[in-house]
Amino acid sequence: MILYIAEKPSLGRAIADVLPKPHKKGDGFITVGNGDCVSWCIGHLLEQAEPDAYDDAFKSWKLEHLPIVPQTWKLQPKPKTRSQLTVLRKLVKQASSIINAGDPDREGQLLVDEVISYLGIKGDKLNQVQRLLISDLNPQAVKRALGQLRSNREFVPLSTSALARSRADWLYGMNMTRAYTIQGRKVGYQGVLSVGRVQTPVLGLVVRRDDEIANFTPKAFYEVLAHLLTDQQQAFTAKWQPSEACQPYMDEDGRVLAKGLAENVVSRITGKPAEITKLEAKDKRQNPPLPYSLSSLQIDAAKRFGLSAKEVLDTCQSLYERHKLITYPRSDSRYLPKEQHALAPKVLDAVLKGAAGLVEGCDAPNAKLKSKAWDDSKVDAHHAIVPTEKAANLSALSSNEAKLYQHVACQYLAQFYPAYVYAETAVEVTIAGGLFTTKARQDKTLGWKQLFKRAAASQNQSSNNEDENDDAVQSLPPLVKGQILQCERGELLEKMTQAPKHFTDATLLGAMTGISRYVTDSEIKKILKETDGLGTEATRAGIIELLFKRGYLVRQGKAIKATPVGVGLIRSLPDSATTPDMTALWENSLDAISQKRLKYDAFMQPLLSQLDSLITQASNQLPSALQGVASSAPKRSFKKPYKKKTNTIAR
């Protein structure tokens, strides 16, 4: 008997649906027509044991116990799903072979692997376990996946990476939380001070941004525009570019702070001849934006629809599991396997049947086109989020479901349109020895842009992937290099520097995914790739929501701000715990483990040394920043400070 172990019941049912009939439903499993069996986990069936499982003395929170480091790690059944573990225990004994059908990511791999290990599968039976990777719950996609089984042994590094993350989170979160909670009580703070290797640096980002805004002092800076006329009295403007001689009067961002200098430029150029000293006109191409990963979709949906990261994730899960309209949503990839290009005609047909409005007034998509999204070298366990071969009934979807489905579909459709082509003209003008510049852009072939211009018009928004930081472009009259113009007048523009903006769901997610921008150590910055981030695609939404639940963050409109408790906690912790450097390096190491470039012990040993140092530091210093601060989170027992949905503790 072949036993399929899915991550959750919905995936189990999708697998059973394409296996031989008739089916017989049992309690926690489905037996199919040929005698094989499909069962499932319900998320993590196992969780890391509490400290008191290692020693009764750890029921009391005492500094002298810390750091608590298990010599032999223990997993224990989660009470609510213990019965499903009993079902699997019985089935694995009967099975001649086992197939791991966890979700196609790091956590999904471990979730089933840890059950297989806990239930004592060994020897040949363990070596022959196969891996089923399903990212689309529609029958035809599940059938294809069943024809592409791989050895589960290929995914041992991925499982090891998830295990290292789980244990490291437990060690860091549990020990640091106990240490600071104990010390917090000494200054009168009565709540649990939850510290995690991801949640705390995220909170640190918000606290530091709030501080930056509070301490910001606006200052005036000055720009100069030249209003130019051709012999035919055709007008346009160009902007002054200060020379190196102006550096002493400028800030680090190149803004002129001396009003007198700008006024002098205005007076020098007014009424003077101007010569076009450089003129470049070239056609430029812009390829379609890549399909979405979860984070890129969350960021875009926060900007366009005001949805939180959690709302996007929950809606996508519904579109994937319930409606089967999109592929696996917890993906960190924006690329697709080349072989999937063969499915394009069917997927496009489904999209156009269900959401024909997306291409209304546009050219038809060309299924033969192959964008840069199809790249096997950038696809591993999962690929970008794209529509499935099932046509949507938009009227049967909730408002958010319909918005997000069409958003995902539009991004997929873009892959089947040619590049956006535009002509860009860059002009340099010299007036009285000073340099002035301007540019103009003219659409030549809209290509994929036509999809987004239509969508933007219907939503009264700027079109997708527009560079909002581009200088305003204008129409230019016919110009030639060497042409003499007249500077009718100079214009002084006085502006004020602006404080940075408070984080929003979109910008906080953006910070978490592109965390190297916020890394303080220049050497670490060199190590990290731009793609390394705080947390994973599957956890980022939960981390942000967790900080709200624990009373560390609060929303004011779209702005996300730290509460007094959140500020006090960050002020009380060492910089290494509140900046992203350490956890960004963790993620880099965990990725290296999954790629077989780093061993488990090479990751864990330095962590244990660092933990010793952090606990010593906590023991020698009271969190005085929390003195007089009242707890703003629900009260939790000292014995059980975590409400665990998975085996991940205090990320």
C-alpha cells in the first residue's frame, strides 16, 4: 500500500480525487480504489517541547537556568491534533511505501519529514520515501505532479534547513524572552517581554523610523529652472545641475542649501543665450514585470488596495485551496519552469473566459511569446504565483478574492505581450557656463503596458511599474545639437526637506524583503544578497500581525507606529537583537544549508556562543526604558508565554 501524507486535508483530497475510484473515507484518511491510502497532517502535528520537558526546574523562570540548551531535542504531539498523529502511526505501519506531499517549501518539507521520523520509519522504507510537489490543486495539475515524483532524499538539505531554523528560533526566542521578562519585573514591568530573532528586528525598524521622524528638522533647499525659447517661440524648461564648485553649499543628497547661490544663478541666466551642448535620442525597451512572489504581491496589494499582508495571504490561500484559481501562494520565486510554458494556451484561455475585462481594448495575448520569467535556474521547490487552468467565476468570489485573482492574472498575461518601447530624449543646455538638463519620453509601442494602463484607468491609479521618482517629463520642440536658444528667465524654487514617512504594510514588507538596505555592518552588507530578507514568504505577514497582537505596534490610518511598550523593549535590548544584521545572516546561512553549502553544526555552534554572550549581557543590565510603562498586550502566563500554531517559537 502506498501512503500519501499531505500537509493538510485540502491537499489530501486533491490528491485522492485523481487516484482510482471508488473511494472509502475513513477518520483522517481516504482509501482509494487500488488499495492505496491518502492521509494528511493538519499543519504541524508536532511541536518543540517546553523547557520543563527537559527539567522540571525550568517551570520556574530564573536567570541562573539560562541559557537552556537541550542536549537531545524533543518533539511532542500537539494536543489538538494528537488523534491525527495516531491515524498516521497506524497507516505508516501498514504502508509498503510513503510519499511526502508537504507544501513545496522549507516548512512543508520538514512538517511531513518530522512525522515520518517521529513515527520511527527507518532503513529501506525511509530511503525509498518519495517527494510529491504540488503547487496547483486542479486535477490536471495534480496528475502531472504525480508523474514527476522525486526521491525525498533530494530534499534532506531543505528539511535540515527548516530544522535548524526551528531549533535556533526556540533557543533564541525562549532564552531571550525569559531573560528580559525576568529583568523587566525588577523595574516594575508586569508583562511578558517577547523577544524573537525576526519580530524584534522588525519592531526595531519601526522604532528607529519613528525616532527619525520625531527628531527630524526640516531645512530649506533651492532649485533653479531655466525657461527657454526657440527662435520659433516654442517654450520648454530645464533644471540647473550644480557644479563641483557648489559642493560646499550642498548637503549629502546634492541639494543646494544656500539661497544666495541659487539667486545668483537666476540673475546670471535671465535674458542670456543658451546653447544645446548635448542631445541624445534613443529607443528604450522595458520587459514585462515578472509574475508575483507572495511578498511582491503583498506589497503591491497594500499599495493598490490597502490590504494588510495577512489579508493578502489569507485571500490567496482561499483562491488556492477553496477556488483552485491560483498556484501555491507561499512562494518566494518570481520565475516559472520552462516546461510550464506548454500550459500557457490553456491558462490564457481560462483567464480570458473568467476575466475577459482584463484585456478589453488591448491586443490579444500571444501564447507563443516567452518572457524572462521562464527560467529553470531560478526555480526550485516552488515557482511564481500564477493563475491555474480553471476559469474564474468572478461573481462567486469575495471582493478581495476577485481583486487579487485579477491582479495575479494580469501579471501573468503581461508575459505574453511584447516589450514596452519608448523614445527618450535627454537634453543638456549650457547657459552662462552653467549646466541645465531636461528629458522627454514618447510611447512608441505600449506592449505589456497597455494592460496596466487600462487597469490603472479603471482604478484611478498610476500604471504598474511606473517609476514614481522620475523627474516630470515634458513635450519638447524639435531640437538639434549646437542650437542657440534664449533663456527668457530663471526661476528660483524654494523647497523644504521632508521627514521620512512612517512605515505602512507595503513599505514594512518591502523593508523585510530587501533587508540588506537596513543592515548596519558594512562587512555583513557585502555578504548579503539583495534577496535575503527578514523571515520567509510564509511568515512575514504573521510576524507583523504578531507585533500588533503583543501590543508592540499600532496602526494609525495606514501608518504603522511603535507603542510605548515596543519602544521601551527596543531601548532595553542590545543593538544586535534589534537590528536586522544577525537574522539576515541567519537567513543567508539557512539558505546555504538548503543548498548544501553549509553544515547544520556550522550554523548552530556560533549561535550557542552568541546566546551565552547575550544572556550574560541581559543579566548584567536592567531594562530601565520600561520603568513606568504599562503592559499593553493580553496577560500571559510565565509558564506558557507562547501561543503556538506551529513548532516555531518566538520568531
